[in-house]
Amino acid sequence: MNYNLGLQTKKTGRGSQFATALVLLCAFGAVTQAAAQRVTPPITPTDITPDVDNTAFLVGHAFGSQGYTCLPTSSGGTAWNPTARPEATLFANFFGQPVQIITHFASINANPNDPTKPVSLGGNATWQSSFDTSKVWAAAVGHIDAGSDASCPNAGSIQCLLLKSIGNQEGPTGGKLFAKTTFVQRLNTNGGSVPTTSCSVGQTQLVPYTADYFFFHGNE
């Protein structure tokens, strides 16, 4: 069938904007549906397994980086130190295409679960929905070394983690995807480990990594 592509190029950008909005709407609907379905994470060691009364509801495949800074050592030398939290973009596949669903970064916990505890001004690990802008802040409560388990098979990569929610926040229009998230698992890490090169004090380096992040909420 012949399509008049020349005619399409002369139209305003409204059609393109509508198509983009439709794709995003479908993706958001798929994420919302995924949140209502059971996600099956791999079996993990006790140290990085959430409490039994929690269920995985979403998984995102992350592409990001771990930051390191070169600092002096007590022996007079220098060494790389992880002085910045990982940052990543998480994707899920919809209609055979990767779609960004979550952004992972560090930020100050704006809605702590326990307001009596001091809030870290250095920021906490944060995950924010790309669709409804709800957030979860979490802190590590368990870890295993990469290469020590089938859920974390890539030796020499950054550790696999269990993180527990220390704060949750709805989106400004009432988005609730992460409003009740209780735990986050970082599994299947690949890359991101400490650089092996020599360094000068003050030098920084970003090391790329990938991982799978599983999100849990309490059973109701």
C-alpha cells in the first residue's frame, strides 16, 4: 500500500506529539498493570532476601555508573574510594522496545518513615517513577559479593544489595507506584567495581555498571 509520506511531513507536529503521548500512555498502563502482577525474583541468600511478608511487584533493568574519587591513604599512597552513590536509568521492555520507567539517583529524604531520626544531608539512594514521579528512598541492610551466588554471578562487579525503605512519597498528582515500596533488591550486577589503575588525589572516575532492581511491597 502506498502512503503519501510527503504529505505527512508537511503537517504540524501534533500528530507526532499525539503518537508520543499514546506510547507513553500505553507504557504507563503497562507499568501500572505490572505493579498489580507478581514479579518473580531469583532465589537469594538470606542476607539479601526481604522479609517473607513482602512481594516483588516491579523489576527494572538498570544502566548506570558508580563514582569513585582518589584519596590519600594512611600509608602515604592513594586509592580509589566510592564517594558518590550509583546513578542509573531503569528500563522495561514494552512492545519489544526498552522504555525508561525509573530514575535512580541520590537525594535528601523528603518524607522519612521515622521523622525522629536525622536525615542524611549527603542524600540517600532514591528511585523515582518516570510516569507518576512517586519516590522511594532506601538504605542498604544486607549485601553479598558478586560471584558468590547465582543471583549475583559476575565476579569482580559491585555487590548485590538488599535495601530497606526509609522514606516514600506520592507524586504531585497522587501517583502511588512507589508510595508503599518496602524493599529494593539490586541483583545481577555487572561492572561498577573499584578501578585498578593508579590515581592522583582528587581525581574522579565513573565506572559503568548494569543491574536488575526488584521492588517489593508488604502483603496486604
